[in-house]
Amino acid sequence: MKEAAVIQAHKSHVADVLFNADSTTLLSAGMDNLIKLWSVPDWQLTETFDGHEKSVNSVALSLDEALLASGSTDATVRVWAYPSGELLRTMKGHKKTVASVAISPDGRWLASASYDGKVVLWNLTSGDMAATLKGHTSNVGSLAFSSDGDCLASAGLGSDILIWSVPDGELTSRLSRHQIAVSSLNFSPDGRLMASSGGEGTVLLWSTGDWSVVQSIEIGEGGGYPRAIAFSPDWKSMAVSLEYKVQVWSLDPTGLVEEAAVKAKGVYALDFSPDARWLANAAADKKVRIWEL
């Protein structure tokens, strides 16, 4: 894993990063209230989305890449035309920070998770609220749709991961194996596994067939708890961010294969490019780091 670029991306913490489908653009979201688009592989700024009043914490692209959704500390969810940056609508359904947004694979639904303890399911096209999912007792900080879009996973403070059916919002499973908090959720590209990272320093791999734990990986020893996880496009490896480092783990067999130092305690979101060439990371030192795989 070779460091390809370090981008001085934002004026405050970088909270999220996301590659587009053909790996030609990298998106970053920052606590300076902005979303930025960077060309790949020269990493030049091509567009800035300006509209949120506070930190942008999470971004998601629709499958057809016509729409970009964002969640913010200003308690709003916004939908933008992509890649022009035209603000199409602002949705207000939360009372506190929106920490995570996700778009269903079929492009019909947008989910948002908030520190008000609620998950809201929106109609992405109209912006109408489709359902409010109540089951968490504290901050909800992470969301992920399954690869078939039939279920939505949510988690945050507390040990529980909640599994909801889509679009009716029925709670179908409550998974309680972590301790303290669940910092990140991610489904494997083939849909067979869901990964979750916990404040006790473990990453759990769950079978989506019966929601049993098929593997528990001790990650956090000497490096704090894992903050974010991302599957590689072939789902044979997984990236994990921790304090001052990013690790890549093979999953079959399980083992640490790469580690890169990051000069920041806050090491946040991760994303593999779909062409499997790049791994990007968002960090508290205002920078985005990209490694060539």
C-alpha cells in the first residue's frame, strides 16, 4: 500500500470520503460545512457544494449518480444534483445532528440517522418522509442498506444493531454482541456479510442469512477503538481506521496485511475505489489521504 496523495481538503476535520462508481471522482465532506469533488488520479478540486450551515458528516450517491445526499450537524438532510452541486431540496425531520445518510441500491429510498435517536426513511425522488424508525435509545451514528435493499441496519451509542425491513420500517432483528457503542456498519458487496465495529475494539462479521456472528476480529489493541470499516470491492479484505493509523485485513484467512500511519488521532471514514486501485481516508487534521493498492 503506497501513499499516492495527501490532499489539504478542508478547513476543519474531514468527516467522510466516497468514490463514485467509475472511480474518476473522490468526494469529501468536512466540518467546514462543505462537500468537495476531486478528480482521480490527479486529485484536483473540481466542484464545491455549499449550502449546509454546519458540519457535513456523511454523503451518499444514488446508483445512477444523478443525486447526492448529505447529512449535517445543522439537523438537515439535503439532496443535490450531481455533479453540478445544485441544491434540489432540504429535508427537516430530525431535531439534532444527522450523523449518517445512505441511499438504497434501487435509488428509491434515502435513510438518515441522527443523534435524536431516530432513523428516518425518505422517498429520495420526492423528499417526502416515508417512515420514522424508533428503536434506539440514544445517538444513532451509522447506517447501511443491504446489497439487495430489502433491509437497513442502524447503530450508535449502546450495544445494539437494529435491522429494519424496507420500505415498511418494521424492526426485524436486534443484534447485541458489541459493548459501549457501534461506530460503523458495512455490507459486503456480495450481500452475504455485514461488518460492524465496536467500542470494545472488535470487528464482527455477521451472516446476513441468520444474523449469526461468523467471525470476531480483535482490532483495537494499542490503537483505540475502530472508527470505520470498509470492504474491498472483491470483499476479500477490509480496511479499518483507528487512532493514528489505517489497517487492511485479509478475511480469508483473517490477518493484518497492511498498516499505514496517519498523523491525526481522529481517523474517520474510509472508502475503496470500485476499481480496487485506491483507498481513501478522512482525518481530523483537515486532510484526505489516498493510498494506491
